[in-house]
Amino acid sequence: MSPVILVSNLSKVYASGFEALKGVSLAINRGEIFALLGPNGAGKTTLISIICGLVKATGGTVTADGYDTVTHYRRARERIGLVPQELTTEAFETVWDTVSFSRGLFGKRPNPAHIEKVLRALSLWDKKDNRLMTLSGGMKRRVLIAKALSHEPQILFLDEPTAGVDVELRKDMWSLMRSLRNEGVTIILTTHYIEEAEEMADRVGVISHGQIILVEEKRELMRKLGRKQLILQLPEPLAHIPDQLNNYKLALSSDKKELIYTYDTQQEQTDITTMLADLRNGGIRFRDLRTVQSSLEDIFVDLVRETP
């Protein structure tokens, strides 16, 4: 199966000389939820803006559903829905009118049934006659998503879609994203909420300093790069770790009541048995123990920290 989005050697240099993208290549599969992670200024929004035809690339090519986004702009763009970060809405328009108007911008015939379906899915139906200026920030965010879905795109870009949205609305949006994916829509998500990517994504891409540094299936990424910690609860605070245990790179918690051993899940030998024996031989006892698996956020922070 050919990718629904194919980015090849994409670069972007602004007039100031700032190099926002440096030879980015990326393939996004049809029908997946792809999370694009990166710190502020990494190039996420620039990359999305180029794919959606809002910013002109300095070099490289992009195709959307087989159409070059420059030479066949209209064909490519009509396949894409974009939910931007900014809450840019026509304040005096009603919800129904602004979503219907967005559909018309793509040359689509009026389809009240589809608009109703979208508004109901986003819990906006009871507000269809409200002017946008009367809505809360969370509801305005939902209207942006409704506008992006108005012309029935097969590719949906969500640039920080749940920024400023409360937890309940965020979970509703997660449910909507799953429903869209089940209908065959490809979703590309950028987010500062790492738990959102961990909850939703099929694959994860990490961008830093204008370069893609990793693309991997989420489960495989966590399997490969995930770490575990064995945390030993001590009966009383430990002043310091004995020198004979230095080889294990143990750490003490801030209250000195827990001893923490971090190990790589991919190693054949974790040395846990030997370490526990050496603890006993050193006169260190513990009351209980537990293990903690590193999260996607831990992995992301480590990856970005290691990027020059």
C-alpha cells in the first residue's frame, strides 16, 4: 500500500535565514493515527503548514493521496482537513453557517445531513444556532474540528487540538478520533500532551531542530527504548549508597527512603538477582519493592535531550 502522505527531502529556510526544516522525509500510512512530537520551535507547525499548502517549501516535494501539493494543489488540498492551533473563527457567524461555508469553500455541494452528523459527533448540535462569539474556548475548538471535517477529507491534521480543553472534552475528542480512524480517515496529530500520543497513536514521529530523528510504531518504540525501574522501599532512610554497590548505578529518592535501580528491558541480563544479593551482603534490607515502566514522555524527553 502506498503512503497517503509522502514527504521527500523537505526543507524550509525563512527570509531571516532561520532553517526550520532540514531535509525532512516522512511517509504516513493510510488509516493510521500518527503523532508528531517535538519541542517548541522543532518544526512541527512548519511541516504541517507546507503539507497543507499554507507555506511554500524551499526544497523537496510532498504528495497527498498521490497528488503533488504544488502542481496539483486543489486535488491535494480537498483531501485534507486542518485544525490549526489558533482559535480563528468568524465571531458573528452561527455554528451552522460557519461549518456549512467551509464545506462550500472546497466546491462541495450542500449536504445538511453530513453537517448535522459532524455537529452531533462533536456535541455541537444544540449550539448550531449560537454565534461563535458566545461559545467557550473548548466549544470553539470543536467548531474548528467541525470546519475541518465539513468537506469529508480523508486526511485530517490536528495541530495541538486539545490545547486549553478540559479533560472531559479531551476524552470526547479522543473518542471522535478513533471513530474517524475506523472510517478510514488518516489522522496526523501534534500535541504537547504526551499522554495523548500514548493513548491515541499507532505510530510516533519525533522532530527536533527541523529534523525527523525517529519514526516508530508506538508499541515497538516503548519496547525498544523503554526502561524499567525497580524501587526498593527501605525500613529507614539510607544516608548514602555503599561504595561496593557503585557498579549498579543505584539512586536514592529525595527522602532517602527508596533505593532506585534503573535497567534496560532489552538486556539479556538485568543483574537484579546479583544486585539484591549484594544488598543483603551489605546489610541493606527493604520492606517492599515495585517496578515502574518508563512512559512515552520519558522516552520523548530522552530522545530530544540527546539531539545536538
